[in-house]
Amino acid sequence: MTELVAEAPVVEQTADAAYPYNNVVPGAVIGRWAEGSDPALVVAPDKLIALLTHLRDQESYDFLSSVTCVDYSAYAGKARAGIKERFDTVYHLYSTQKGGGHINLHVRVPEGDSVPSATSVYPGANLQECEVYDLYGIKFEGHPNLRRVLLWEGFNGYPMRKDWKEAYFEEENKPFKNRHPAEGYFWHEDKLPWGSNSTYPEGWDPESWQTPISYVPVSQAPEGLGYDSEKSNVGAVGELDTQSIVVNLGPHHPSTHGVFRMLARIEGETVLALEPEMGYLHRNHEKIGERNTWLMNMPFTDRLDYINSMSNNLGYALAIEKLANIEVPERANYIRIIMAELTRVVNHMWSIGFILNDLGALQTPALYAIEEREMILDLFEAVSGSRLMCNYMRFGGVVRDLPAGWLEKAKYMVDTRLPNVLDELDRLITGNEIMMARGRGVGYLSAKDLIALSVSGPMIRAAGVPYDIRKAQPYCIYDRFDFDIPTLPESDIFARYYIRLLEARESVKILKQALRDIPGGEFLSTRDKYTFRPTEGEAYVRVEAPKGELGFYVVSDNKANPYRYHVRAPSFINLNALGPMSVGYKIADAVVVLGAIDIVLGEVDR
Amino acid sequence: MEDSPATNFQDLKSTQTQNYLHDTIQVPDDLQANVMVTTLDKVYNWSRTSSMWPLLFGLACCAIEMIATAASRFDLARFGMEVMRPSPRQSDLMIVSGTVTKKMVPAIVRIYNQMAEPRYVLALGACATGGGPFKEGYNVVSGIDTYIPVDVYVPGCPPTPEALIYGLLKLHKKVERQSIAKVSWYKKNTSEFIPIPVLGPDVFDPRQVEMIREYTLGAGAVRGPAAAEVRVLPQLLTADQKAHLEQVRARYLAKVKQPA
Ligand code: SF4
């Protein structure tokens, strides 16, 4: 394609020659955006697929991290003046081969228009495009299965649009006026006669309502998605004349780690197709987040991946620090890394325990695995006052210093207890025969497929890809520590279990160094600033959360509230691979495949 | 006093079973070691409180604290509650542990309907109690008690395991006060199914259909002519509208009170 288009003499192209990539895909880039903050290229919709293909194949941007959308209709910033299109779909691409930063692409979409779907180039856009369609109503041309994933078929409207108001709508931005006593207060419940959080369209008759049937395509194996599956044991049951059936698991099911639902088409016990269905914990994190002030979102991030509140805090704090250029003191950086690595240990132990739970070793291994968690939660409680929802980090540091004696306790944990416990888990589980039999060779998907599906974190490292943001694009002060990125080549359940154990060991290594080197001094650089207005622009920052790549995309129009606040949730996007990984294995294995992805529903549904 | 095994046993028995002994019926001294007189209520409630099986049912972050409560450190087994049953048919207590969303609430009500009586509900955390931090969200139900009856509320975000245990002990207290002669579940025709909420353009309770119709179809009666948007935006109701809706509500209440 490169030679073909390089020569093509298109007249309008001369004006575009100043933009990159127009020499290879003529007319693709038609402008720039957000120059002052996180520079983006504006792409012509009809050239999007060609440009993405070029970036993937020639420039090795093989990882589509995030697809999202911004509704600019209420944007107050100056940069948008004169731009008619209401929506921008936003793409962030990374390279797992080169590491380093991203390419940020915007596609301008007028209201009612559609965008070509990126799924033909990056199958991992699948769920994210569904989410954009669900919340913004933007159609993606060529998407294999565009449906509402978080809400339900028949829901009235597209809630993330700026002009969509919920039943309890009060004011555009917090803090709300009626929180001041002079205004008096009211109950939201009094606004509507039925006293609940719902409104209905005018002229709608509840008596004649028929719930639309939502089509979840589990009728065929998902071959049309564009990745090449290397498995071929699907046909093994073909000789018997059997009939395949659809089995529903969830949303209330002990294997689904919360309120998650899977629809599996099985023949005998073999999975022919499997489709995830989510949204049962969709708590409107982003809508609420765009009403909050910047700082108010911090406690909400705790509730995303509620096992790892500290690393969510870290990701969000880094995003805003990048957007608003805030310095972080040395000591705070160390504290942050200590907390983030402690949560990683907690998370990995938790997930190991629950992988075993899913394998049928009910409760006992999980009790062993989460024993240490309580000790670490005590450390968190000592610094933040809360076991689970720490709300500990702030823009420019952490909210308070470590209490006296904390470091000694942490050192004792890290030097003595944690290594022993990890060794104990290793002894108990790794050589176990059932673990081997159930885990080896189950849930295989090649590294190439996983990356194409935008899977990140321990999942791809268990497939032999040494990609970890802490090394590939170091944030905080990770570049100062000596640690390895463990990888395993097998890409099966067993490897996904074992990689977590190895990573926890590396975390202990980092913790030892950080606890040894932590300096004294200031721990928060912005103590004088309660609210602030970052200058106009946008930022996308990702951290290596225990579950994978956690990204925060924020847009500021120079107000005290985020204009757009989007979370790239690793659990959600890793679910892209659930169907492909389960196909061909037994239905009981699909449960473990899900467990080994290690999802948390707070983050899947947000 | 002699420190013989027999007296020890007597002491033990009298201290440990004190609560369950009957205070007016006297047992002859020579039978004291073998016979204990109590009331049926006490035995019935004692057995129910000491083996109350919760439904294994986690919704959100609060479920993590629920798991922590069941794990080694806090150990729900001390209260006979460690047997979490995934099937509603086998469980006595539903711990609604987390944010109740509109998409999930039909499933929760269905599960509640499937539980056999006596059944209890504990709302764990701010979300299950009243919507919590996400109350304003478009997909969030302001507390599970808008749909199913709740026995104990445990506040907190998330409540600590200690708080959950305190709530469970409160529930035990409640159970201990019930009398087998009066409890509703041995009477005829008292157990009602709770109508399953329906996912329409927004979730709605089938019991409120009339009220909703009044609002969406009887446009003139409820709202002024100004509300011409496709979607009904919430606003504080005027006195007339309130009065009108009061009438609708009264009509509805009168209707449901009549025996089916
Ligand atoms: S009350 Fe708090 S911790 Fe519990 S589910 Fe709600 S947000 Fe999560």
C-alpha cells in the first residue's frame, strides 16, 4: 500500500502535506488537536481504516489501548470554536514492540453520522465500540455485533451525551447549591411521584410495553472477528449427531465473581461460542465523574477496581498531574510505589485464590491466599483510615504522611512474611496434580491474538510478551528500581496462575528497595490548592494496574470539573478475549478461563 | 462446694443455656442433669439463629468485605453462618452487598422471590441502603428497599467486617423475638410474590404502572404544557400536581388492599 499511495497526485493533498502520514495514506490526517497538552491528529473518517492498518503493519503500533468518544456540544474551551462536528471518537495506539508513548487520533463525527469500525484492524475495539454506541449512540460501520453492552436494549437515550439528564439531575456541576443551608434542601425522591430514580418518555404507555429482544450472537463461533485462531479441537464432537444448546451463566452465579453473565453455546460440554454480557454493575462512574470536581473523583476511583484502590488512585492522580503540570515530591513518589506494589501483591494473591476456587478447590486455598491480605489492609488502614477504599493519593502527592512505626511494620511484612507466604503458595499449588491437569493447555490463545484483542497485563505476559508499562514507558520512579518482567510462554490457565505468583515476587523485590531508599521530606506539593482549573487540553495516562493497563482519559475545558472523564478499564477490555479463549474447551473450563482473566465487576461495568 | 464433674456440668449447663430455660416450670432436682424445660419458640429461634445460611451473592465492593467477614480473620463460622449457599432455595438470609443497579434489580427480586420463608434481608453498605455514592447515577436504584423489605441496614462504604457482624447479631436478636405462633409464614395466603421490575425505557415497578401512565399519558394533568421534550425531565412538583398524584396513589393503595 505504501508505494501505491505515495505517488498519488491528489490536489487537496498539498495543503495536508504538513501533517504526518499523509505521504503514505493521502488525505488521512486533516488537522491537529490539543496541541498544548497531548497532541492528537484529526483523521478523515473514510481514511481511518487505511491509516490504522498502516500504523499497525508498518509502524508497529499493534496495540489499540483505548477507543472512546467525547461529546463537545457543551465545550467551553476556545479551541473548539468553528468546529461544527459534535462528537470526536478518540483512539490511543501503543506499540508493544517498541514501547514508549502513544499516537492519539481523533475522528470528528457530526451528530447522526457513523464512523468506520476499527474492529477489522484491531478486533480489540469490539467491546469499546459497543460501549461508545451504548452511551453516545454513535454507530460503527462494519462492527460485527454492535449492541448495548452496559445498558439494556430499549433504554431511552444515550446517557453520556451532555444534554441527557438523569432523573435525579440537579445541576450541571458540583458542588450543588442546595448543599448550603440557606437554600433549603429537598429529597430527590420527591421530584417524581413514584419516588425513584427513573423517568419515562412522554406518551409512553407502560401497560403495552414489550421488552425488545436483544440479540446476543452465540449462534456461531466468532470467526468473523479477524484474528486467526490456532485451535482446531472444536470439531472433535462432530461425529455424534447432537444438538447444541445455549447455556446462561449469571448474572447471579457463584463462578462469575460478581454480577457478570456469560452466554455459551455448547455441544455436549464443548463450548462452540461464548459471549459476555455485562452492565449489571454499571454505576455511571463517568457521568458522575464529569459532574464532580477534579478532586471529588478520587474516592470514586477507589470503587472501580475495589480490590486495588491504591493503584486506581495512582492512575488518576498521574493523569491530572500530567494535565495540570503538577510536581510530585520525592517522598510521595516512593510512598505511591510502595502502595501500588502492595496492592499488586494483594490482588495477585486474591486472584490466585479465586482461580483455585473456580477450579473447584472451594474456599480453602482462597483462605490461605487472602490471609496476608488482611495484614496489608491493616497497613492501608493505618495510612488512609480505610481498609478498602483508601482514597489516599492527591494531585501532587499523598494526603497524609506515613504514621510513626509504619515503615517498620511494612518492612517486617515485606522481608519476612510475604516471601514466606508466596513460597508456601508455590509449594501448595504449583506442583499440584489437579492444577496441572485442569490448567495446562486450557484456555490457550496466541500472543498475537491477545494483543490484537487489546488484552493487557499478566494475561499477555503469560503468553510470552514482555510488555509491562513500568518498563515500557516508566511512570513515577519505576525506572530506578531493579526488577524483572517475568514471562511464561504457555498462555494457558496454569501460566496465568503462575505468572501472578512470579509478579508478586517481583513486587516484593521493588518493595524492599523502596522501603530501603524512601527519603524524608514533603509528601504533598499542592496543599494550598483545594480546587484548580487545568488549562484546556486532554491527557491520556495509563499505569500497569495489577489487572492490566489502566488508563485515564481526561479532557479539560479550563473549568473546575472534568469535561470528559473516561476510564480504560483493563478488566472490561480483557473480556474481549473471553469468548475466543473458551471456544473449544469444556464449559467447566470456561469458568476458570474467566477466573484467570481476573476481572472485577466494578471496573468492567464502571 | 465440691469441684466434681457433675457440678461443673451443672454450672456449664445453667450458664450456657440460661437464655433458653423456662423460668416458671421447675424441674425436680434429680432430673436436673437430664431434663431441660424451655419453650418451643426458644428452641425454634435458637436453631434458626445458630444456622442461618446466607445467600452467596455479591454485588459490588461491599461483597469483598463480606468475603473478608467469612474468611479466617473474622470467621463467620463462629455464628454458624459460614455455609454460604449459592442457591436461594437453601438460604435464609440475603445480604445485599453492594450497588443495586436497574439492570440487576429484576434478578435480585426474582432471587428474593425464590427464597423460602422465613427469609431475611440485610442491606450492606450505603449503596444497598439508599444508593450510596452513586445515588444520582442513571442506572442506580436508590436502595434495595424500594423493591424488597429489608430487616437490617448496615451503613458504611464499605462497612467493616465488624459492622457486618454487628448487623448480623442484630438480625439474630430480631429472630429471637419472633414467635412461632405469630410468624406470618405459617399462615395461609400471606406470602406474596413481589412483582419483578421491568426494564422499559427506564426500569419500572409493575405496581406503579397507573402512576406512570398518569404522568406520561395524562400530560395535561401532571405537567404544564411547557414540558414538550421527548423525555420527561424531572422537576419539583407543584402543589396541584402533588394533590393529583396523591389521589392516584390513594386509588392505587385502595386497590391493593383488597384481597385478591
Ligand atoms: S457502599 Fe461503598 S463499598 Fe459498598 S458497594 Fe457501595 S460504593 Fe461500594
